[in-house]
Amino acid sequence: MPIHRSFPVDPLAGLSLRKRYVGVALLSLVLAGCGKSSNAPAGGTPPPAQVGVVTVTQGDVGLFTELPGRLEASRVAEVRARAAGILQKRLFREGSDVKAGQPLFAIDAAPYAAAVASARAGQARAEANVAQATALVERYKPLVEANAVSKQDYANAVAAQKQAQADVAVGKANVQTASINLGYASVTAPISGRIGRALVTEGALVGQGTATPLAVIQQINPLYVNFTQSASETMKLRAAMQSGQLKRVNGTHAASVRLLLEDGTEYPTPARLLFEDLTVDPTTGQVTLRAEVPNPRGDLLPGLYVRVRVEQAQASNAVTLPQQAVTRSAQGDTVMVVAPDGKVMPRAVRIGSAKGTQWVVLDGLKTGEQVIVDGFQKLRPDAVVKAVPWQPVGAASAPAPGASAPPAQPSANPASTASASPPAAAAPASSR
């Protein structure tokens, strides 16, 4: 008896291959639509997007300017040979600290010692002539009164006495000169500081005709840092202070100066502004300024290039915002503000200067307003957003020394998650 098997009926049987493919595609779309409609929220309205915001707080904010500068020794002295002769010995260790008056080099002093002895002998001979001439004058004086000696002989004796006294003065000057030259044979440090390498070696003939340089001493505690600022910026700053828009730092005339090293770290000891040049460089339009930097451990060296961060004034009722929250363009600076009803609106602001990774906003915001920092890619026209506190990258995992970490946000906060990648910081300029 034959066996009959039943197979499922193919709904696309009898169709061509192309029509079968079209039918499969339509069936897939229908099934997908049924599944999506089952998971859609009531009413078909998507939930509001979450964005990271910061709340505006106004206060006095310092206006910083970063300028290139170069370190310079506060005192520099070239040690030179002032006596001619053969250099016999070096009396210091290269690269060490020396004191003022410390012997550094010894030059052959034998010729100068002999000159001192000869000058002293000449002085002794002149003093002997003075004694002889004085005795002759004293003997002639009563005789000339008694007309026993002519007045001419007495006058000659007095003149000889004065000449002998002058010879004594010359002898004393010769002794002093020879002693000074003998002292030059021992070269001493003119100032205290750090001495570099020796420019000559033992056995060299120095001081022959010109004062031969032997070494250089630099005083590196404190150091000077020289930097320049645009004359136009200086005049604008002064005008803002006079009009009351800005005020001086701590109510004084001095500016706060900090140094930034080549690796970006800040030198721990602040500098002290010494002066601002009275003239403007006609070729660059810059004004030269100088500050004094303490360097007790010798960490800084002359000639080192640094960045000088100067706080010359303070802005009242100013706001600091992360730089990624501000969009800068040729039309102006703007931020995105979340209104109380949850809608987002652009706001024009006036930017001052940068303070680290933040902008100083001088005008355009009020206390309590919420400014979007990240989550710009989620914004849609006329859409309502959910504002959540923005958390800086790494603030929860690695708090800064001496500061407590801000409270961690819930894991469901996509705004703070989006801000963890560096490209999100540049999103405001492109996403709006």
C-alpha cells in the first residue's frame, strides 16, 4: 500500500524567483512593524534626551593672560684676569656655588711681589731724604736770623725739604700700586653665585694686553623672567580698570604672576612683577615686563623658555564655563541654555580670557541658569530635554589632590557617558 506524506503548503509556490524575493521582503517588513508597535511607548512620543549641564554661578574671576618668557640670571659677572702672567692654579670646582671674595685662580705673583719690594725701598729712600732736608732747614733757621747764612741758602734748604716730602708721597703711591697689582695675581669672585666651567687652564698666559676672561658667575636665586605683552591689550586693560568694568587683583597695583614649565606643570612659587617698560618696541608693538622668581633649590636655569601666566585684573559677576560648552565663530560666541520648561535655546555671550580649560564669560548669563556642556548630538528642533548635572571626565575616578571628587552620577546618565571621549568636547561647534 503506497505511503502518502503531507508537506506544508508554500504560500509562494508557483511564483517566479524574483517575485518570491519580493514577497519575502514584504513579509519581513510586516513582521518588523508588528514587533516595533508592540514595544513603542504610549502615544508614540520618545522620551526626552538627557544632556549634561552646569548651573551658572557668578562671582569675581581673575583674568589671566599667558605670555612667552625667558629666564635670566639676576646678576652676571665675568671673571677676568687683571694681572698679566702665567696661570698657576685653579682653586674652585666647576659648576659649584662660590661666595664673593673667594679665591678662584692664582697667577704667578713673583714679579708683583718684587715690584712691591722695590716701591717700598723707594719710599724708604725718600723718607731718608726728608729727614736730611728737615735737619738742614732747622740748622739754617737760627743762622739766617743772625745773618750767618745767606737767605738764598736757607730758601734752597726749604725747597729741598719740600721736594723730599713729595718724593715720600710718590713712594707711598708706588707701594700702593704695586700692592694692588700683587692682589690681582689672586683672582677672587666678584659676586656670590654659581660658577660655570673654567675658560682657561693652568699654564696659560693671561692678562697680556687685555683682561682675559677666566669664568662666568651667575646668581640664580632669584631669577628674572622677561616677557612681552601687546601695547594695545595693556591700554584696553587700563581703560577697563578706570571705567570700573574690571578691578585690580586683591585691590593692589601688583599683578599675580605664575610660571608654566615646558611640560605644562606650574612652578610652585609665584613670581613678583618688578616693572613694566616705559617704551613700546616700534617694530613689534610690544611692551617688555620683568618679574622676579625665587629659585632656592636651583630647579630653574637661566635661558629657559617658559610660559608666564599673569593675572592682571579681576572681572566682577563673571562666570567660568568648560570650553566645550561655548561655540566660537565669526558671528560671535554662543552657548545652549535649558529653559525651565526643558526647551533649549541659544544664548549669545561675551568671552573674556581662558582660565585653564575654561572660558571666562563676562556677560550674557545669569545665576541659576543651566548651560549644556555635552549631549549636543541628541538635540532636536523644538524638543524637550532632561538636564542632569555634568561630571568632568575622570573626576570620580581620579580626584585632584586636595579636592574631593564630585558626587557620581547614575549609570543611566548618557550625557556624562558621552563626555568621556575627547571628540565629544569639540561637538558643540559641529552639532549645532
